[in-house]
Amino acid sequence: MAVRVNPQFGMGQVYLDANAEAVRRGDRRVGTDHVVLALLADRDSVTARALGWTWTPRARRWSGWIARRWRRSG
């Protein structure tokens, strides 16, 4: 069954952003790391403000580092 995504309602846009992040990193699937990065991408989002996270490039570096370590250990 196909999933309908409506960017107008927030989570649809988060999924689209997470998918774009996965493509940018060369990953074949959207994972939780991509979703977290998508949630943090907008500095004014509730998620970013709640976590006090305002520097997305740092999140991308950490996410990439964790992914590389996980791949090496697997």
C-alpha cells in the first residue's frame, strides 16, 4: 500500500526532509537518524527549540560518525 504524504500537515514535510537527508547521505532507507535531522533542520521548530539545538551541521557530523561506526561493527 502506498503512503500518502501531505506536506501541509507537518509530519509529511518531516518525512520528505528525512528522505532528502537519506538521499544526500547515500542511504537506501530512511532511518531514525534521518528523521531526527529532519526535525532539527528548522531552527524555529518546536523540536529544535525544546532540545536547544540550533546547529544542524553538528548533528549531521555526529549522525554520520555514528552510522560509520555502526557499519564497521556490523
